[in-house]
Amino acid sequence: MTTDQKALITATVPILRENGLLLTKYFYNRMFIHHPDLKNIFNMGNQKTDKQQMALAMAVLAYAENIADPKVLMPVVDRIGHKHVSLDIRPEHYRIVGHHLLASIQEVLRDAATPDIVDAWTIAYNQLAAIMSGHESGLYQEKTSQMHGWTGWRPFKVERKVWESEEITSFYLVPVNGGKVARHVPGQFISLRIFLPEMQVNQARQYSLSSAPDDSYYRISVKRELGKEIDANGMISNRLHDHVSEGDMVDLTAPAGNFVLPELLDAPVTLISGGVGLTPLLSMLYSLVDKGHPFPITWLHGCRNERVHAFKKQVAELADQHAQVRHHIFYDLASETDQAAGILNGFLDIQGIDGLELDPNGHYFLCGPSVFISKQYKDLVSAGINKDNIHFEEFGPQVLSLN
């Protein structure tokens, strides 16, 4: 890109701040009209709630703001790239997106989208697409070079279906062909795809792997979604609960995601989860214990009550068997019996835990709803924890920007 073209992109930043969401909503609607088959790839639940549109608007804005040096966006590119690889996104999809995004810029911004601005954005988008697809090509190569790795969708069978709480059920998934699977890195997710009769499309959703790494199966632990307004994400989860039984088949992609436990971690680890956000952290906990992590491991979890508290017994047993593991549990409304058993009352609050040691050199992993993550993150920073040592995973398209 020329210096003048970069200046034109930068000049559109105020326009994108004001009209970004309008632009991306228009773009998705336009693309789906011309390519309805893409509804089988994109998460229509996130479309309905505008989360995907907001995430794209923020990504386009961030790109425009950093057009002079796009390299600073590589952490974001990596996170999005893992999600794209898990959905089997390929270079041809970028060409379709580019065509409709550039057309949308002209149609939504109208007179503000001068020929020079459109030309600059065409070059900018092609540059971004090259960065993204190039990075994703490397991720695909990593999948195929990994022991028992693969790319694309692969049929799996539900070997076991295990009740964990009133809301959460675990599914043990094995390859239909009886082969092995690539070991995941604790914290990673898989994409699972099934057909939704209610929408008459295939839909995919990411589920964190909740077991220790293993080459014979994957385990996901799925929360049943309640309420009148259930989006596609909830429909997938509820279909697994209500209609997918042992012996049934689903499609999976290989494990992906960069919210992971580092291989070498010579420091205390604190795992902080809310609700079903415990799933990737549970995999981390198993892995740390299996490797004999010599530093303190602290498990902090909050949920509504004992009925929905999944893996309570398993975590308690790990804490009993391993001196370096400590755990503290919060229930929104803890009964007297709960409190007598050591359960803390109220929402998870690190300031309400007597004797909790927050090591400034430790690493802190957060997972749960966005409001939960924001609170825990701010409390940790207020307690003197370095932001670089706080890692978080927001389910769905990421809209939080904390680091």
C-alpha cells in the first residue's frame, strides 16, 4: 500500500466507529442473500444476537487503526485463525467475503466511499486476507504434521454420554474408523457440527475439551440452555442433550485454540471459572496434576448452586490427593449446609477468600461469561497482578478487549 492509501484508510476510522455495526450487519445480510449455502458455515446464533457483526466491526476498526503496522495485530490474527481453521475456512471464502464487504462499503457509506477510498480498502482487504489465509495455512500444516492429526471435518461416534450435573452432560467422542486422535493442548476446543431441523442448516459450535490430553477420545461437557429465546448455539447444545445418544455420529474438526496451558510453566497457576467455563480449565488442572506441577495450583469456581455444580467430586478428590492443589467454591446462594461444608456464599470474589495467595509471578487463567471475566480481570489487576500473566477465554466471538 502507498502512504496516501494508508492515510485514506486511517481517515475512515471515525466513519467506521460510527457506522461499523451498521456496515457489518448489512454485509452479512448481503452475503447470505447471494450465498445462502454459507449459513452452513457461519454461526447463525451469533448472527441473531449481533455478536458476530460486532466482532467483525471491531476487527475492521482495529485493522484500520493499525494499517501503518498490521504486525501488531498478529495476536488477534492468531486467535481468529484458530477459529477459522476449526471451521475449515479456506482461501476461497476470503474472496467471497471480500467481494461483499467492499460492495457493502460502497452501498452503506455512499458518497463517503469515494473511488480512492474504495481502491484503498480493496488493497487493504487483499493484504489482510493474505495475512490471514497465510497464517491459517501454517495452522493447517501443523494439524497434518501432528501425530494422528487431520484437517477438515471427520466423523466421530458418541461412545459414552455421562451426566455431570442438572445442566451439564459429558460426551466421549471416538473416531468412527476406530483410529487415534491428535492429543489436544489443555485449553483447546473442537468444533462440532450437526444438522438443526429447526433451521434446516448444518451448524457448528466450539466446545472446550474437558479431559486430560488423550489419543483415543475427546470429551466435551455441554451445558443445556434454558429459556424461551434459544439461539443456534443453544439449539446445538440442547440437541446433543435431547436427541444425540450413545452410538450416534457427529462431525468434528481437530483441536484448535490459543488459550492454552504453556508446556513449560515454572510458576504457581490459578484457574478461575464461572459456570460451564470450567471445562477448559479442568483439562488444564488434570494436565498440571498429571505432570506433577511442583508449584501451587489454585482452583476457584463459581456457579449458582450444588445442583448445577459439575465435577465437584472430581476436583475435590484431586485436592485431597495432591497437596499443591487448593480449591475454593462459590455458590450464588449457598445454603447453611453448603457453607458448613466450606462453600462460600455469593458471586466469586477473590477478595472474599481468606488466606488466598495471589503470587505476582503466577499465571491466571479465566473462563466464563464476559461479565465474569471482566470482574475477575479487574480484581486481579487491582491486586497487583501483571496483565501479561492474565489469560482469558470468552466463549463465542470475542468482544472483550482487556489486555
